[in-house]
Amino acid sequence: MKNSFLKTVFGLTVVTASVYGINEIVNGVATSKKLHEQRVGAFYPFKFGDVFYTESGYGKPVLLIHDLHHDNSSME
């Protein structure tokens, strides 16, 4: 029983470390190729808090709003 638990914990640790390592490699490659640069934007003062926005492209304006979940970000 204890041996099985230790194998499970070890396996999960290896999987977690592998995923972390792969994410670090992908982030390093993307950063070196400048694939995910931070956009320059501005803040619009809103009654519930400031709203950060960026402008890009041309043509009629389109407002894109991501979900309001706390895990969301501008990288979507």
C-alpha cells in the first residue's frame, strides 16, 4: 500500500516537473523570437475600475471583451 502511494506521488512529481520544463522551454523560445511582446495601451477610467485597452489595425473599431473570470488575461 505504502509502496503504491510513493509510486503515485513520484509519478505525479515527474509529470508536473516535465510540464513545467516544457512550459519554460516554450516561453523561452517565444520570448527569444518576440512572439508575445507586451502591447502598449492606455487605461479608460470606469466607475468599477480602470479598463486597460489597446488599439491595433485599421477600419471600424471592434471591442473585444474577454471573460471576467480571475484567471483570464490579455493573452487570450
